[in-house]
Amino acid sequence: MASILPIFRTRSPARDQAGDTARRGSVRESINAALTEAQREMSGLERRISEGMLATVTLMDQSGSYQERSREDEAAIVEHERETERANRRLVTLRGEIDRFTQMLRMIDEAV
């Protein structure tokens, strides 16, 4: 008795591998772009933190001791410190993202 089922065929292993490689490449490119963006943000933020800390120290030196400082100078110093703390928290977040992106890239590279 002849079968009425169509013949089941799969793609060649080379074609499957090419498709898998292309998909991983696409994901790798996206992760690389996100990694580069996070690294740039972190680098710029680190630079701004350094500049801000230098400005704060300069203001502290120029405004004298705590008892001699004007309210405006003290408020500016407090604001600089607040912004620096917020920037440092952002750096922690960025470092975590960079670590995760790096791990993802490793996983993709190991999936070959």
C-alpha cells in the first residue's frame, strides 16, 4: 500500500548552522551596541564626577572654614555632594549592566 503522506525533509545541517550563526550575530551586535553605550555613559559620568569633585574642593578652599562660609557657598557644596552621590549610584548601576552585557556576549560566543 502506497503512503499518502508527503515526504518529510529537513534543511541541510550547513543551512541550519548558517541560520543559527546569523541569529547569534544579530543578537551579538545589539548587545555590543548596548555595551558600548553603557561604557560611554560611564566614562563621561566618571569624568563629570572628577570635575565636580574638583569644583567642590575648590569652592571649599575658597570659602574658608565651615563657620566662615556663606549660606550660598554651603548650599552649593551640599548640592555638589548630593549630585556626586547620585552619580556614584548611577555608576554602580552602569557597572552592573556592563557586567551583564559582557556575560551575555560570552554566552553567545560559547554557543557555537
